[in-house]
Amino acid sequence: MASTLGQAASRRRFITAAAAGGTAAFGFPAVVLAQAPVKWRVQTAHVAGTVGYTAFQKYCANVKVLSEGRLEFQPFPAGGIVGTFEMFDAVKQGVLDAMHVFTTYWPGKIPVAAFLSSYPLALDRPDQWETWFYELGGIQIARKAYQAHNMFYVGPIQHDLNLIHSKVPIRSFEEFKGKKIRFPGGMIAEIFSYAGVSTVILPGGEVYPALEKGVLDAPDYTGPAVNYGLGFAEVAKYIIMGPPTTPCLHQPVDLMDLTVNMARWNALPKHVQEMVIAATRQHSWDHYAYIQKENIAAWDKYKVKGVQIIRLSDVDIQKFRRYAIPMWFKWAKRDPLAREAFASQLAFMKTFNVGYITDSMLVDIDGKTKLTL
């Protein structure tokens, strides 16, 4: 009996000490557990009802579980609070607490964004981008760029390749000329403009009506599963891809990211910040794998709808590469962080384990002048 009473007294002393502040329970200090949950409004670029939005909702729910209810991500779809292309300024100003968005949307805001996601005929595998971000300095470059705009870049989010859905067949480099195609802007749009494309910038939710009304000949957007959910198979009977060695020539690793208003981020305890970073990295691969699984089923659905897949040739790829490489250098010179990011990526591409680029390829469009940073 004396032993039992002693144990009970010890438990009471532990609970009293924890309530007084300082003893960790379930990994969180009692003072944190006593506070009301922190709720963040987090908007994604994914349209409601797509597989991408489903993955985003799971991520938000997981943050609440991992934080034991101390931090909640309230999920909003594309356009839920602000327009997709207004999200950068909305997070910067605190209208949104955080955004889950395609990084390639922001080269007009931060030039280095052109090199924080894949770009034409450069690094084209998810593992290469993981290596660059987490082992070759990419995460530090991204965080420095966003910090200047009152934001904290949590980390990249793996997503998918991008497809071109077309109302008309495009069977070669030459057949892109004169087409009106939606692209995310930046370097990608500029490279295609050299091929004679009239480029248009639209958020994902506006692509279907633009195709349906004939405003566009084709859009570049996300991968097969997300695009099928958006109805593209109903209004575009062709999918344009590269050869099997280069299935997507313009954006093969279309990275998203989670970026947070700096004041909101700094208000979190350090251990909660680390939890968000870890949860986001887990979400990155969960998001990627889930979408890849859904893609498998989506290809059969396109076939049923009579959608034809057209593959460009290796010769077409080389024609695009002629324009792409000089454009890399042009965009890298837009600011110091863009130069730093590209220089490290170029060095990576020239290594034996990647081997995409040799010095002889680094010439201008005419193939005469050596390109330098």
C-alpha cells in the first residue's frame, strides 16, 4: 500500500511540475499544450476535386496529427482565398499564412525561381532535384531568396512531369510554329517563343474553358491524372510528349513548394518548425507517389476517350536544345542568386553520374560563341 501511495504521489508531482511549465509531455512543453491551436490558412495551386488536391488535404491533416493538434493547416483550393498568381504577394503581406504552389510561377518576383524547378532539357529526374536541394546548396539559395520577401521557404514538393494537351496534332519541332499555347511564363515560355509559339499565362482552373472556347490550341499543365480530372480529355484529343528518353522536354520535374509568411514562421517554437519541415518532406514523396499511381489508371482513361499520344523525335529534342542552352545562361544572369543556382546545377549536369552536358554544347544559338557566366 505504501508503495502504491508513493507512486501516486510521484505522478501528482510530475503533473504539477508539467503544469507549472517546462516538463515535456508527448514531446511538447506543457505551456505549448495549454495554448489554443495555431491555425494557418494554406492555399494550394491544385484545383478542388483533382488528385493533387486530395494529396494536399492529406498533408494538412497529417500536420495536425504530428503536432498533436497544436498546429492546423486549413486547406484551401486554387482560388479559394486569392487568385493563384496573387499567392506570392498574399503570403508576403500575411493575407495567406502559407502557400502550396508551383515554384516556377515566380521568376518575375524572384528570378532564381526559374532554377528552383526543372527547366527545358536540364536536370530531369526527381532524385537529381533532391540531391541539388538537400546536398548541393539549393535549399539555402531558395530560403535566402524568399527571406528577402518576408517569407520562409520550407522545402520543395515533388509532383510530376508536365504534359502538352493539344486540340491539333503537333508532330515535329516545326509544327509548334504559329500555335497558341499556355505556359507558366518565364524561361519556358521564352524558349517556346523561339520555336514560333504564341505563349499565354493562365492558372490551371482557367485552362479548360480556354481550350473549350478555342482561345488556346494547347496548354502545358500538370501530369495525366490531374489533367484528366480537369477534363482535358474532353476538349483536347492529342497529348504531345518527347521520345521515351525525354518524355517531357520543357518541365519534367514540376516542383511545388511550401512557403510561409515569415512572421507566422518565427512565431512557431523551434521544435514545431522542425516538425513542419519534416512533414513537408514526407508529403513531398507521398504526394509524388500517389500522383504516379493515379497516372497509371489515367492513361487507360485517355485511351477510352480516343486521345492520341504523339511523341516527338530525338531530332526535335536537339532543335529545342539549341534554343534552351543559351536561354539558361540568359536567365542565370538576371540576378546573383539565379547565377549561383544555375552554376551549381550546370556543374552537377556535367558530372559523370549525370553527364547531360559537355563544354562543347555551351554555345549560342548559332553555335559559334562560347557561353559563359
